[in-house]
Amino acid sequence: MIVHRTTGGNGKENWLAADLNKGRLDMFYYLNVVMTGVNLLYFIICAKWYRYKDLKSGTEEILIERNKPSNEPLV
């Protein structure tokens, strides 16, 4: 796991140690928050740049006329 390799070393316990009292779960969750924030910013940027495809190629518009009152019986 990447967190074990990068945080453990030089005689230190890694953030996800087997003993929860020695581990640094707070740092792991801070890292998780930062990565989620970066992901959210990336999503917002992609959503702002997104444009719908032009539907005019190959499709016809269907015009709907408003119903006009008529004196003709329905049946």
C-alpha cells in the first residue's frame, strides 16, 4: 500500500499502524480530505467546460401547435 511505504520509515510508525494508539489516522484522513478536494475541483472545472452536442444534425424539430378552442363535439 502506498501509505505504508511513504509514511513508514526512518524508525517511524506508518500512519496505518497495527496499533491504533501508535498510528496517525488523523493524518491519513487529512490526506483523504485533500485528495477529495482536488477531485471536486477537477470535477467542477470539467463540468464548466462541458458543452452539449448540437442536436441539429439529423434531427427535425417538431412544432407543437397550441390547442384552439373548437365548437365541434369531441364524439
